[in-house]
Amino acid sequence: MRGWGLVIFGIFLGSTQISFAEQNLCELRPSSLNIQSVLTVAIIDTGLDTQIPFFRDHLWTNPGETGLDSQGRDKRTNGIDDDGNGYIDDVHGWNFAGQNNDLGDEVGHGTHVAGLIVSGGKEVLSPSPLAINVRTRVMVLKYHDGRNIQGRGRAFQKALEYAARENANVIHISGGGYQSLPQEKRLFRQLAEKGIPVVVASGNKQADRPHAPFYPSAYGFTNLISVSAVDNGGRLLPTTNESPGGLFLHERGADLASLLPGSRIGRMTGTSQAAALLCGRMIHLWETGCRSSVLK
């Protein structure tokens, strides 16, 4: 794979033809996927309200934690690490912050992001929207509870390792920070070697660091799709960080509506939302075999 310096404004491109930007996103589609494949997206964030009806048919299910064990007990709830991956009853993912399988989303950020992705890169305006990405399954990897939205550490790295080991087809990451971490960089290099695309938010810059590199966006590996946020007029949001490297895109990120815990609808602004919108569009391209434009 290679890096491109592209700009993408989804709301302005109404052509039914595949655009140049979309062609490059299509090139990132894993070769193992075809138009009938179920696609797993690992969302490394604040968790997910898995009880929302919209998500029930779109949750990744760990095959090693389903069915009955040798004693006739449901593997999902038997308190045993049936698949030997180090995590007990990790049916739909894992809570690396709490070291348990409680995937609940206390602050709503992960749920909001997931809604934009499963909806195919479209805003979610009702509690029962149409799931555009019908073959997409969400692997929920919770690494913080929202109190430190840009924090990283061992929980974040464990989530990356889990996504790779459990064969996620694409990874979405909203968080990050201003320090390059050697162990974390090594993991991203391994993901690049495996050919796993990773959609990352370019970060919401701080006033005292207007031009500081934001990681993991700034690592620059060619599997990284770094997304900055623009408003509805195509202007970069004042808080948007711009990190070079990999495939660098702009997408809408202002006041986007999506799901919140309890099937509520709410609006959020930032590069997290822009990255999720782009990720949803890209996955929809993959699901349709890159035959029609979704940028409209």
C-alpha cells in the first residue's frame, strides 16, 4: 500500500461514479474480503451500549465463546476462557480498562462513533435507523471510560493486540496523544505488515500545541488513514489537528447526529466523528464491491 495526500468532502460529491479518493480507499480493502463477506470492524473507544436494537444484529461474536461447553453450559456465560485467548466470556469484545467483559458506554462517545460507522457514514437521525453496512460486525474494545479521552497506555495496546489476533478487517481509533510510544509504534507497524487498515482521528488540537504531531495519526504507516474534520462548508474546524503521513483525508465532523446510550440521539463535533463517518463510507464501498459512489 502507499500514502496519498487527498482531500475528501463527502457532502459535495454527488456523482454516481467512483471518485479518485474512493478508488484509493477501495485499494485498501483486504484481499480476503469479497462482496458477500461479513466484515469485522474493531472500534477502540469508550465501549458500546450493546442493548440498542440497532446494534444487536451488528455485533461481532467470538466463535470460541459461543455454543455449549463439555458440561452443557453456555460458553457465553460459563465464566471460562473457552478459546484460551486470555479473556473470559469475551463474546463481543473486551473491557481493557476494567479487565472484564462489561462493554457498557458510560459517556456515549463509543456508541456515537459506532452509529456513524454501521450507518454507512451517514448521520443517525432516529433511534431505529436503517443499517446501511448490513454485513458489518462491531468488535467492541473498550480501553477507557471517558475521563481521559486522549489517554493511552497498556489498555490501549492490549486492545490493538486483541484486534489483530481476532482477525479484525479494519480498526477505528478516535483517541491518541502527543507522545510517540515505542511499544505502541511497534504494534502499528505490525498491523501495517498484516495489511490491516486503521482509520484514526487526526486529533483535536490544544491551544498550547497548535502544530504538535498527534499519535497514532502521525506515525505515518501506509495502512493508517488519518482523518481531519471540516464543517459543512468544507473548512477545517479550528480545533482540528493536522498530522502528516499515510492516507490523509478531510471529512465532515461538525455537529453530527448519531446514537447515544439508551437509544437516544445526540450531536457531537470533532475528528472522532469525522473519522467514523469516513470509516463508515469506506466500509460501505467495500460491501458494495466498490461499484457505486457513497459520497453523496
